[in-house]
Amino acid sequence: MSIRTFCLVLAFAGVVACDNSSGNTVFVLPDAVGDTKTPDVVVPDTTPPNPDSKLVAVLKDPSGAVVTEVDEIHHFGTPPAGSPCPTPLGTLEVTNNSTVDATVTVSVRDIVAIDFTPSGAVTVGPGETKVIEIEFDCSSTDDISTVMDVTITNGTESNNFSTALKLDVQGAP
């Protein structure tokens, strides 16, 4: 079995950190004695790899493709040339693989014309997946550029992240 190793040199600290394909991190300290060009000590990272989170969130665009941020366009006007109102911007699918209920909250940092359905604190039972719709409510003609914050917690574990939420509003009346 071949083990691939990737190293990061932290020159300012005189430390080299290497990750190998078996998931272990090894910190190589510089030669303190100065007698050779090899390190005096190799200190392995004994922290076990973090298991995959049991609280999983997947952000998808309106077509269902997995994305890392919301970045859409709204065209004012009557469909098919214009966008429907409200305009779907995507979904957040939250899966709870733990054995206790989890709570999901989604918010934006600015006052913008964005709705989440369902809104407020959403409970996701053990083994359950809930879908939260993200929509532009068409009540504004302004472009939107904000941050969406997502918090998922089950009392013992928490999965928090923030992502960009952008909407280019075109053809405003």
C-alpha cells in the first residue's frame, strides 16, 4: 500500500505539517541541536479524524444542482419572459442522521425581500430530511447581496455555516 504525503511548511514557526493518505497529520519539528539536517523529533497528531457530521445541509439551486452559494437572476415582467413571483432561488435540504431531534434556523444579515419556507426554527427528527425553500418575494426592485446564516443543532452537535446570497434584479418596473 502506497501512502501519499502532503506537507505544509510553516516557515515563520520552523514547523512542517504533513498529511498522509491514511488521514494522519505529522508535525516535524526543526533540528534543535543543529547537528544534522534531519529533525530531532517527529510528533504525530493523536487527534482522531473528525467523523462526518450527523447534521448535514445541502444547498441546491432552482434546478436541483448542488451549489455553495445562492446566486440567481430575477426578471421583472410576465412569464415566460419574466420570472414568477415569488421567485424560487433554491433549497436547503437538511438531514438529521443523529438519534435526537435537530433544530434548523436560517436567516439573512440584512433586511431583504427573501423568504424561507418553512420559516423560523424548523425541527428535523432523527433520520429525517426537511427541505427549506428560499424565495425572492418580488417586493423590491433592488439587487440583493447579503449573507445567509444556517445553524443546525441537536443539543450535542452543531453545524453552522454562512454563504453568499445574491440576486440580480433586472427589468424593474
